[in-house]
Amino acid sequence: MKAHQIIDTVQREQRRQFGVKNPRTVIVVTPTYVRTFQDLHMTGLMYSLMLVSYEVVWIVVEAGGASNETDSILAKSGLRTIHVGFEQWMSNSWEGRHRLEAQMRLRALRKMGILETF
């Protein structure tokens, strides 16, 4: 199932089960870093998010700080985007990368006031 279909299904289920009249804003947090295939990966995600029929806020948090390359990709989307720089560089190990990506997501959500610091 494609991402936008999953979101549609969840929104329909919320309306049916809980009586939600207006769909809630979908918040997507994407950790990233500048690399060779970043444009390819981010563009694919961008087009999936553009298919969502609800309001979407795309928060992109970037290791190594916010770059012009990522700004350029986000500008093409037409989506409501927030670009957050993360001063630590991406790890070369998978374990370090997964740990850093989790920290990046939490920092972005806290910065936006969506997640309280605990």
C-alpha cells in the first residue's frame, strides 16, 4: 500500500470510529543529510506527500546543519515545510545513524512545540 493511501485509510477510520469531522494535519518528520542520492530520495518522498489529500506539514531535519541543497528540494514541493538544521554530522555506522536519526526527530518535534521535553 502506498503512503498516501495509508494516510487516507487512517483518516477515514478516524472519522468513522471517533466522529472526527475535519481531518487532522499530517505531520511528517524526515531526518536527512547532504549526500549523492539525497535529491532522488527526497524528491520521491516529496511526490508521495504531494498526493496526500489532507493538510501536510513536512519537517525536514538535516544533520550537519541546514543546506541550500535541501532548501532547493523543499522549495519545489509547494508543501508547508519546516527545515531544521542539526549541527551534529551523520554517523557512518548503521547503529550510530539510527540513534542520531531518532535524536533528530525528537529535536525537530520539540523545536516545533509538538513534543514536550521529558
